[in-house]
Amino acid sequence: MCDDAECLGNVGAEYVTSNNIGTFEGCTVIQGAIRILQTSLTGYDDIRPMSVSDLSAFESVGEVTDYVQIQLNDPSFVSLRFLRNLRLIQGRRTTQYAWIRRIVAV
């Protein structure tokens, strides 16, 4: 859980996992990016899987300083409601393709 309204987001190749999802609860501003990939849900090696409902940790986020990237292939991913309070993506840093938001659901 975030003790402060501002929290560190994902940096570089980091992405949301079951190990770090709890650090985003209560955050209103994420300094960095939100990267949610298929591996975020499926887990790997010593990272346990998580469910789409775990993404509710982002419900209080209103601002992201870098970018938002969501790439999921999961039939239960049908809504971006967990980002309903997101009002601003600053785009200070972008993805390697210069995107500030990228949502791919297959």
C-alpha cells in the first residue's frame, strides 16, 4: 500500500506483478509508468499469477507522469474501470515507440 499520495511506478523493463500490485493501492499520482502485460496475470518462475480483479489497486490513480501500457490476452479483461479516476497521462517518458498510452486486448 502506498503511504503517500505519490508512488513510484514501473521503470524501464519493470511491469505490474503480484509482487508489486499492492504498492499502488491508495496512490493518486504515479511517478513513472503503469505497465500491465500478459505475464502480469499469468505469472512466471517465482511470481504468482494474479487476476484481473487485482487491478482494482489502481482505482485511486488520477495521474501518471510517464505512460500507461496494457497488453492482455485474457477473456476476463473486458473493462478499464480500474482506471476510472485517471485524468492525466503526462507523457514525460514514453514507450520505445513514443506512445503515452497503449491498450491491446486480444
